[in-house]
Amino acid sequence: MSDSPERVPKLSKEEKDRRFQAELMPVLDSLYNFAFRLTLDEDDANDLVQETYLKAYRFFEYFEQGTNAKAWLFRILKNSFINDFRKKSKQPAKVDYSEIEGYYNTEDVESEGDAGSTSSDMRQQAVRDLIGDEVASALNSLPVDFRTVIILCDLEGFTYEEMAKVLDIPIGTVRSRLHRARNFLKEKLEKYAKSMGYGNDIDGSDVEDENE
């Protein structure tokens, strides 16, 4: 998997458009989410996704059919972010990190259609929303290199090998960076968790090797 030019057979425009639509466009939502979590700005995220797809279309002949299209697009977006967008990334007014909150808060509340539990569910949801905001703030405050590995691994489900290709770093560096990122996030959340009565049970060690 590579976004660098190589000698490949030329596709007809019709075949190129058909394959591009079928193989790359289904990744759009995930790509935007990744862009937004990197830039922390809706306009920058949209610009970054547009640039990524323009580059992907231009070099689509270099994409090997049947390989991981999502990882290929994420690598192009990551490189574009480093080159063009990293310097101007801004903090947004609000961030939706429900996926992260679901990953780190094991007390997930599931609706079971019980009308008698509505008030309790609403109170539990309010607490979960507060925790979600705190996780979002903590994640946003991480240096972008650490934030990126959390996003790729814990939200997007990439393996260590795929992350190494997306980020252009050795697998050992991926492991080390992810371990440090989770520890940083744990430290930032620990004080808040104690204030909410969750004690000292936040620990990322049980998921550290999940994607091995």
C-alpha cells in the first residue's frame, strides 16, 4: 500500500470512476471523522477530506485493488494534514466524541424500553454526557501524534501493522506511542473520575494489546 507514484497500467475514465466510487467513497464518513479529530475544526476537516479525495483520484491508478482502501486514504489524509493543515488547526466550540466515551466508559446505558426506568436513564445519560465531554477535552489536549494513535487504534480499529503503514513509523514505535498516549489520557481523566465517584479503576492496560 502506497500513495507514491509507480508505473501502473492506465485505467479508462469509466473504469477509474466506477472503481473510485465503489472502493473509496464508502470510507467518506470515517475519513471525515478522522480529519475532524485531527484538525478540531469543521471547515478544516472538510477541506482536508476534499484534498484527500482529489489526491486519491489523481493517483488512483497506484491503488492496488483489493487492498485496504481505508488505510490508503487515511495515509493520504495524514500526510496532507502534516503538510498543509497542522499549523492552522484550531479548537472547536464543541466536539462529539460519543465513540470515545463508549470505549473508555464501561458503564454503557442501553435502552430496554422500560417506561418505569425513564427518569433513571435520563440521570445516567446526563452523567455519561459529562464524562464524554471530559474525555473529549482530555483527548483534544493530547499532542497530535498521541491523539492520532488513539484515534486509529481505539476508534477506527486499525491493527498495529496498518497503523505503522498509515503513520510511516515502525510497529515498535506504534506500540510505544499508543501505550504512552493511553497513559496520558488516563492521567488526565483520573482526577475527574475520582470526583465523579469512579475510584481508581480507570486503567488502559487491559486493552493495550487488543489489536496484536
